[in-house]
Amino acid sequence: VIDQLEICQQKSGNGYLGGIPGGPAMWQQVKAGNIQANSFGLNQKWVPWYNLHKTYAGLRDAYLLAGNAKAKVMLIKLTDWCLDLTANLSDAQIQDMLRAEQGGLNEVFADVADITGDARYLKLAQRFSQQTLLQPLLQGQDKLNGLHANTQIPKVIGYERIAEVGGDPAWRNAATFFWQTVVEHRTVSIGGNSVSEHFQPATDFTSMLESKEGPETCNTYNMLKLSKDLYLTSGDTKYLDYYERATYNHILSSQHPGTGRMPAVRSAGARLTSTGASSMG
């Protein structure tokens, strides 16, 4: 797979590697400052940064977990492409662009900074951190009602990773406050935290208990990832307590006992099981 992706990256000529239809033309618009963003779209394309994040994360994992040296080179080239793409964009333009879901790009860029020791990539990670989510967390404010939960959690994982790589305790405090807010005030007993992936009022859990689109395992998976990161940096066992509870009561309990399929959501009395072709990540 890496060999074939390398061929694609080489043909792009500028480090880009993505499968977004019409992507090169769209990215040229973005580079020129023509940014048209909404929650799930950028310049009439469906979540292109979210899409591209999966390529970034795959290359990172191929290097860090499988030791594929070629993947490391490709990851750095793809990150350099992003540096060039955004070099002339203002911080305000990037924040406008980040209204579109982007997965955990800030985490990956912090990882690249850690891998290379190059501070440019840490700066890129900081620029790709959405301020409308970060600033309330820095101030200890819960502004999560109505937000698309599984869009926010990967960003917070990125805040924690940036804090780890850059040594910024304020960003770690933001990630810790988010975890405390979600787990201690917005989570039901199985470890889930949303309806149709969105945060509901912290004072009313009715919809999480009654909706067939209640707590989604995608959200819980990302909360497990955040819990692991916070435990590794703090040693506080409360993160392990949540990890155990959510793993057994939400993730594992959602697996179909006969087929092994994993559903997208599981709520009280309801189970929606995905097929391989329709599964959600």
C-alpha cells in the first residue's frame, strides 16, 4: 500500500497525497485565500481535511507502529505541502477554514514535530487548533451544548499532544477540563456522551436514554484515546477507571455476538449494526 501511495505522491509533484475528487483545484483556491467553509464542507467538497487526516494518520502509524521508513518520508512531504498551502493565509483565514471538520490534524502535525524536532510543524499544529473550542476550555468554560461531539474530541486530543510536545501546561489544562466536563457531567453509565454525535444539555440526559441514535461508539473511542493520553502524562487512575468502564460497557458490548460486526450507535434497547460497507469511523 505504501509503495502505491508513494507513486501517487510522486506524480503530484508537490508532496500532496489525497483522494478528494477535484482536490488539486480546490486546494489551489484555498491557497489563494478563497475559503468557503461550513461544518462539513470546504469549497463545495465534503470534509476534505477530515478525509486527508486519515492519510496523515495512516502514514504516521505506518512509521511509528510498523517501522516503515518510507512512510515517514511521505508523511513529512505531505506536511510540507500543508505548510506551503497555508504559508500566506492569515490566522483568521485558517480559523475560518477550521469551521469544516478536520479530524485530528493538529495532533498529527504535533506528532510530525516530535518525529522531526522541527518547530515549524508544532507551529502548524497550533495554527490548526480551532480557537472557538480552545479558548472557552482555557478559561474553564463549558460551551459544548449543541456541538458535533466527534468533531471536537479529536481536536482536544491534539491540544493534549501539542502540550506534550511543546511543554505548554495551559493547553494540557484545556484538555483536562474538557475530559472532566464530558466524563463527569455529560456521560451516561456506559461511557457514551451524545445523541446523533451531538452534545446534549448537561442537565437533561433523556435523549441519550431514549433515542435510537444515542451514544455513538465513535465518540467513546476518541474519549478512550484522550483518556489514555491524559493518563500517560498524569498517572491519574481516574482515566483508567473511565477507560475500563467505557471499553466493556460501550465498545465491547456493542459488538454483534454472532457476526462480530460493530454498530455505529448503541442506546437503551436499541442496536444499529453496520455492515462492512456502511460502517462509520
